[in-house]
Amino acid sequence: MSAKLQKLLLEKEAHVAVLGLGYVGLPLAVVFAEAGFTVTGIDPDTKKDDTVNRGERHIRDVSDEQVKLLVNEGRLSATSDFNVLDDADAVSICVPTPLRKTGDPDLTYILDAGSELAKHIHKDMVIVLESTTYPGTTRELLLPMLEEQSGLKIGRDFYLAFSPERVDPGREDWTTINTPKVIGGITPACGEISSAWYGQALESIITVSSTEVAEMAKLLENTFRMINIGLVNEMAIMCDRLGVDVWEVIDAAATKPFGYMKFTPGPGLGGHCIPIDPLYLSWKLRAVNYTARFIELASEINTGMPRYVVNRKQDALNQQSKPLKDSQILILGVAYKPDIDDLRESPALDVISLLEQKGAAVSYHDPYIKKVQHDGKEKETVPDISEAVRGSDCVVIITNHSVYDYPALIKMAEVSEKHTQIVDTRNALGEAGRDHPQVVRL
């Protein structure tokens, strides 16, 4: 293992580069810079780079004050020029890994990052891939690109590891700095030096035996959540068929102090991890002639929830002898989870599309997302929520933002001339919505 590189890392004199300044990369860059490293973020989106260099944030999980202080002190900068990698000692790759429309992994961003990195890799460099992907990607895809184009030897000349990101946008209790960090290297030396680097900035490091273990651990975390969400979503459907209140069932089960973890149903899966990551594992297993049955079934249930929600809306309108076609529908909350401005994979988009396909006139309100572009159309949040509720045939709570006044929402619906119905997919109304004649719960 390189004593020179280890010394640079332990004394925080290493130049750190972070490829990708999104929800994962920017907070990580800030944490490294706050720990004392000089950090350069590299992103092809020059708007992001310019925002950082002005000392401003473009995501909510860091503050303008943090970014401005680090930029002014010369510890944080951003660029679209990959040539800065010539002087980098440590590189984190934090680029997106979406799915193609066919359900196959889209590794374009990793391949592009690896291709650029291969042009500038040099002796005594450590590289950590954080982008979620299928087991084997680091060793089978990234490593050959770096070795073949550089002629350098892994574990001797340069070091490569995988460390899954564990970012949950909007959280303040568990953040980049205090969430335990799993790291697995291609070789033991790779794992050791990568852990030494990250250990200078993060509170807890868990070193595992290989990149494959680290890659699989991330997929297990999110597959666990996906399957349990699929279970409670199906439970909601079953309870509806049986005439039982699913929310009361869940609260009752949650009183058990052992052997049970509470999950809640909703209009579908959203975010950058849970709807996507397990399908990477399912795709990989098909290559070894195995069907990941739990994943496939949970995905089928979860992706069907937006259509189920639309059917519940139709039920709500039927109570008033109204058709869905030409009805005024207000979507309350389009972010994929409460109190954030993240629209990625939000089920609200699917609900809006399905409603418009059936001829409904759909508007939305979200205090965090001012504009939505979907299906080639652009919508803006309604300016006055009270007026929008009173003018709607049906209000659908998709995202239960804490800033919404839910008791006031019920009162607005009650006094509306349209006798506005409310479909509550999140139990946001609580007991006030239970048995209310204008409320349909998931």
C-alpha cells in the first residue's frame, strides 16, 4: 500500500475530487471540505458548478452558509473540466444510475465517468464508486477500464473500492457525516486505504471484504424496504376488499414491541433508490438463470398503486354521481416524500398521467416544487390552495407535507359549493378523515 498516499490522506493534504454534484455528491463534497480536505466537484452541468462557485446550494441538504464559507476559504470549488483529475489524489464517483424504459440498468453515467477518469488516472490515486449498481460492476466494468487504459496495477499503483451512498434527502437526524459507511475494496489494500480516507471525514466506517459485498449490501437495504412497502400496499387493497381500516390494522400491529417493523401504504414508490435499486439485482440474477420472485412481485404491486389510487378517486366521485372525465382534480403534494423538493420517480407523476388519460382536468399544489415537467407538458403549482380546493371536485393527498393545515383542508372541502371529495393516500387526515362522508382513504 502506498505510504505516500496514506500520508496525504491522514494529514488531509490530499486533493479530493467528487464526480457528480447531485443529492449524493454535493453533501459528500461539503463533508470532505469541512473535514479539512481541498475538494473539487466535477459536473457537466455548468449551472450546478456556477451555483457552487457563487457560494450557493442547489439542493436542500446543505446550506448556503456552508457552501459560501468553504468556497471563500478555498476548500471547495466546482468545474466541468475533467483535467483537474490530473492533480487529484482521491476521487469519489457519485453519478446517477437510472433504469432504462425496458427495466435494464443504464450505466451510461458510470461508463462516462470511468472513461474520463481513465484519461487522468495516475499512480497513488484512490477511487471510490458510490453510485448504486448491480454486484460486480466495480470489478467487472470499472476496473478493466482503469487498468487497461492506464497500465497501472490495482492494489499497488492505484486503489479502487465501492461504498454505497445512504442519502435520505430531507433527514436531519441521519446525514452524510453520521450515517455508518460501508466500504469494500477490490483488494484488501484498496479497502484499507479507502476506509482510511473516508474515516477522516465520516464518523463510522464499516470495511467489508469485497466490492461485491458492499454492492449487495446496498441492494439488500432497499430491497427490504421495497418488499415491505409492497406488502403493506397489498394489505391496503385486501383491507379495502374486506371492509377493514388498514391504518387501524397497521397501528394495532405496531404496538408489538418485537418482531415487527412498521411500514405504511401509499400511492406508489418514489425517490432515487427504492423503485430502482432492487430491479438492478433482479436484472443481474436473470443473467445467472434465477428469478428474484419477491422483487418481481413487490414491483408489480407497487407500480400498480397509482392506478389503484385513480380507481379510489373514481369511487369518491361516484359518491356524488360525477364522472371522472372533465372533473377538476387537485393533487396535493408532488414530491416523492414529505417536506423535500425531490420529484424523482414520484408516484404523483403517474397519477397525474392516468387522470389526464381519463379526461380529468388536473392541477397541483406543492410548496416545494413550483414547476413540473412531465409527458411533454409543464404545470405550475396553483397559487392559492384555498381557492383551488373550493374549485375542485376532488382533492388527492399524494404527499403529506407537514406545512399543510389538514383540519382546514377538511373545512374547505365541507363548505365548497362542489362538495369537494378528498382522497387521502397517506392517512394525513388521521382520525378526522375516518368515517368522514367526504373522505376516501387508501
